Amino acid sequence: MLINWFRLSSPVSFYPLAGAWSYAFGALAALLAGAGLVVALWIAPTDATQGDAYRIIFIHVPAAWMAMFIYLVMACWSAAALGFNTRLSAMMAQALAPTGALMAALALWTGAFWGRPTWGTYWAWDARMTSTLILLFLYLGIIALRSSIEDPRRADRACAVLALVGAVNVPIIYFSVQWWNTLHQGSSISLTAAPKMAMTMLAGILIMTAAAWCYTIAVVLARVQAIIVERERGAGWLESLIDLRAEGRA
Amino acid sequence: MSEVPRKRHAGADALHDAHADAVRTTATGDAQPSVLGAIGWALARDFRVAVRSKGELGVQLLFYVIVVSLFPLATSPSREVLATLGPGVLWTSALLASLLSLPRLFASDHQDGTLEQIALSPRPLAALVSGKMAAHWLTTGLPVVVMAPLLGAQYALDAPVLGTLALSLLLGTPILSLLGAVGAALTLGARGGGSLLALLVLPLYAPVLIFGAGAVDAVRAGVSAAPHLSLLGAGLLLALVAVPFAVAAAVRIALD
Amino acid sequence: MGEFFAMGGYAWYVWMAYGAAALTIVVEIAAVRTRRRRAFDELRMAAEPAPAAPSLMRTRGAR
């Protein structure tokens, strides 16, 4: 299925597509989440060592993965924005940041509540949690920079540079934190190691991750629609959208 | 080449002379402005400007001394506690001191328009900002490198540890200047000032802090600091090569 | 049913985690919808004053 991607890079063409896909992925996300929750809370057997507390991984692992993936996708859109100078690429990067930050925060929260019953402490400075915390700071920095620059196109480019600089740093940060952690823990117990996986547990994690992916796509596409309307205010084609909106179609 | 008479700070006169220089040399057939020449020129100019306000430099160093001296008041004067805390405190304070001085890197040039002139110059912008960052390090990082071992004595750290401290800071503070310059360029003309700069730059500083303070801790524990220091060195080389281009891009974005 | 909610004694931890996830989703979706609605409202307000002003000069029913 060949799509002329460059034609899609105009906010005008992309807007209706974003709406349709947003609903589609939202429905898919709901289905997958439903199935995933059934597996997570009923079908998957209680773990021998961690008891029912381990069920938190069905939220924690997808959230942590999404936090990482979203940053990578955001960095790709940022590179496209700088390379091709397209407004829509920058808008996509802008739309991804809040969801990424929320995923990182959720990963930290659920990680803390998993850590307490399993290893006795809400927060331990293990490599993954610390890297996720720094990732959250990177997200918040990008969001803060965007809101502090008046001109939207300048903000686009500045945030794109910041996202790319951060992207290069994320593996370095992860590696350095892991190093730091193993040095100080001696025989390191990876505090976010999941219990030995039964097939159902793995299936549950995969389904929930897929649900998180679809949810992210749905929310980000809806947000980019809002951003398009906010930023393309001068464009004449938006007037036709007002009528659609009044009919509740858009 | 006449400049529009605007309120200039000390550096603008130096800039004017140097631009006249550039015109003269290109007129005599020097087609390619050399990279090293550009770095040297920017370094000399910024260094001269910084040295003219000795008070400001002194204050920054004093900040470092005060912060380092404050920690024992908050914790404990016991030698064991201080020796454990020492590397972390000395390193973290160096980070904060670096943050404090970063806005100075571009802000005053930006305010009176000399930054635009610099960007318009025929010399490569990446080289010019490299010179600026080098001058920043010489006036803020290097004093910290010299000061830290002296302050380390307050933390009951002995000679080999202090030597490693100085070496780790020597490798690390240039990285702080480099990475910090990215943040300083990106936040030019943005609201939120110093706090926004700190939010952007501190996560990037984390690996430098980990390896820098880790090196000192290693020597304190009697282990070799070679892995930490070589990683710091590698990071420095990588930053030296890559960061100036990111900073140049950020400066151009800010000048749009 | 009570056994399900008890989660083997780990109820607090499990439900704080799942609850946070539910809350995040609800808040994010609500925030995006509000953002979209506000964007459209501002768009509508920006477009309307022009046609509205002349109508003040005519009788109300003419619109």
C-alpha cells in the first residue's frame, strides 16, 4: 500500500485521516485492553514467590516500554521536522511528548508499588527506575521549552534539537546508571526483574503492550488534531471544519 | 564596515576590530577563514570580556566555595560521613556552579545584537561557538578544578583521592560547559530563565556526574578509577566533536 | 469476588497501580478532548465577530 507520504505532510490532508485513525486505534486499544485485563487479573496464575502483587507488571512493563518507544518516535519526528522542515512532523513530536511523560510517570508509580511488597521499599535506585526518572525529566524539559518560546516555528526547531540531543543521551544515561547501580549493589538484583514467565504471563504482557501502543496512537492523533486547529488558525479551510464540528462530525 | 551604534557591552568593540580584520584578510586573498583561527578568535574575545568583569568570576567561584562549605553544616562534621559525602558534594556543587554561569555565555551577546553579527560572519559558526565554550570553561570550569582539591581537604579526603578529584573534574567540567551551552542556546529569549536551563541541562549532566564522582569514590575505596576516567575522556572527545554543531544549530534557531 | 479484590493480601499495591493507570487514561483523554473543544471554540469565536458586527446595525430577524 503505497501512500504519497509528502502529500500527507500537509496538515490539511492529514487532519481527517488523524480523526479516523484515532477512533479506529481507540477501539482496538479498548478491545486489547479488555482481553489483556482478563489475562492479567484472572487467567494468569498467581506467582509462587511474589503472590498476586506481581500482577502490577502488566501495567508497569507496557508503561515503561511505551515511555522509551515514544521518546524514540518523537526523536524520529523531530529529525524529520529539522530535515524536511515540515510543520506536521513538528506537530507530531509536540503531540507525543505529553503522552510519553505520562507513561514515564505511570511506570515510576507502578514500579514503586511493585517494589514495596516485593523488595520492601517504594523507591530503590535501580538502573531502570533511575533511567526512567531521567527520561521523565527529559520529557518535562521538552514540554517546558515549548511553552516558554513564543513563536511556534522557533519552538518546533528548538524542541526538535533538544529531543535529538536527549535521544543521543538516553543510551548513555542508561548505560551509566546501570554501571553506577551494579557498582554499588555488588551482586545486583535487578529490582524490576519479572518472575519466571509462564506462557500466560508473557501473553498478558504482550497484549497489554499492544493495547498501550494502540492507546498511544489514538490519543496522540487526537491531540495532533487539536494542535493543528490551534496552529493553523489563519487557514481558510478550517472554517468548513466549524460547521462539521457543530454537527458533531469532526 | 560600519556598525549601527547600539548600546554595546565590552565585547562589541573587540568584535568590530575583528570584523575589520576579517575584511582585510579576505581582501588580501585569504579565501578560507581557518577553523582554528575562528576558535582562537572567539576564545580570545570571550576570555577578554570575561576577565574584564573579574568580580563576576570571583562571585561564581565564591558560590562554589560556599555551597561546598554548607553541606557539612547540614549533615555532620564527622570525618567518616564527610569522606563518604565528599566526592558527591564536590561534584554536584561543580554542576550547580556551571549552571549558574551558563546564561552569561550567550545572553549579553544576544541582547545587543553581537550574536547575530557573529552568526553572519564568514567564519564557521561551530568553530566560533567552540571558542566561546572554551573561554567559558577557562573562566568557570578551570577555577573549580583548581579549587576543588583545596576544598576536598575540608572533607577529610587524602592526597590520591584529591588528585583523582582534580583529574575527574578536569575531564568533566569541559563536558559540562559543552552540554550546558546547548541548553543556554536553546533557552535564549525563552521565558523561564535559569530554572528552565537547569531543567534541560541537568538530565544531560547525569552521566558526567556518575562517572566523575564515581571515579573519586573508586579511589577512596582503593579500586582503580581508570574505567571511570577513560569513559569520561571518551565522553569528552565525543562532546568536543559533536556538540559544537548542535550549539551552532541552536544559536541559529534562536536568532530566527 | 472479595477474594478477587483482596489480591492475595496485596490489594493496596495492586489497586493503587491499576487505579493510577485508569486515572491516567481518563485524565489524558479528558484533557485532549477539552483541548480540542477549546481550539474549536477559539476558532469559532475568531471567525464569528466579523459577521456578527454588521448584524447589530440591522434588525435582529435579518440574520
